[in-house]
Amino acid sequence: MDQPSSPVSPVPAGEVLRERYTGRLPASLDELAGPSRGVVELPLHVAWSGLRVYDLDRPRQRMSMYRTVLAEGQRDDLTALLDRDLLPEQWPVLRTLVSRHVRQVWEERFPRLTTRTRTTPAA
């Protein structure tokens, strides 16, 4: 006679994504040693379709590259392609372009990123 199997509660997709992104995070923003200028070609495992070469001196291309790397890069890609100074500088806009899960794990690990987004400019 078959024994009834215990119900397995599925892990919500959002939790799976959060764990995936959290596991990729560097321990510190200081580990981000990517270039801040010039042309960067993303590896195929990060950008498998569309644009792969970005000119960091062009703000839209830089923002697009950062968005792609944050979403698709592994830990080694994050540390090799993102710059420790550019990421916080771009974060107020970049955080609106990435998924909720990416935004949450980065802001939870690195509260410094949120200080620029909460600061209102003086009149």
C-alpha cells in the first residue's frame, strides 16, 4: 500500500530569486574593481543577446551595462565589471531599472546605496 506523501510547500519564486541574487553579492562594495572609463565587452554568459560592447564614457550605455551585469552577472562578473564609485553614484536611477529582487538584496547588504536615494536636493 502506498503511503501518502507529505505535501511539499513550493518555495515562492521571489524567494528563489532573492537567494540567487544574494549569493552573488560581494562582501563589500570595495571588492568592485571594474573599469570606470573606456569600452567594455561583456562575456557571453552575461549578455547572450543584444548589445555586448559598452562605452562607459556614455552615460546611457554605462547604465545599460550596469543593469545587465546586476541582473545576469555572477559574483566574479560583478567584482570585475562594476566600479565601487560608479555604482553608488548611479544607484538612484539604476535602482528604478533593475528588478525588485536585485534592488532589495543590494540595498539590504549595502545600506550606503540608499543614502543617496533618500537624500533630497537642497532648494
